[in-house]
Amino acid sequence: MSVIYILILISIVIAGGFLAAFIWAVRSGQFEDTHTPSIRILFENKKEKNKDRGEDKKSNMT
């Protein structure tokens, strides 16, 4: 029966750790800009994308 108490205590400590990590992330501004990441792919720079593909082809030919 004492094993159950130990497991409950360990699970409460782990849950508290996750709660502390979440509070730290919110306070440090991890969730402030939720709009930009969703539209970033729409404004991808095509010149850099083509340049990267060209370099990959050259390195594969040699």
C-alpha cells in the first residue's frame, strides 16, 4: 500500500515540474506571437530556395 503513496507523490512532483516549465515559458514570452509562424511559409524567399537547390545539384554531380 505504501508503494501507491510513493507513486502518487512522484506523479505530483512531475506534474509540478511541468506546471513550472509552462509558467516559465509563458512569462518568458514563448506564446506572445502566435500569428507570424502561421504566415511565415506564405512569404518564403524564393531566391534563397532556388539557390539552395542549385548548390545541392552541384554537390551531387561531383
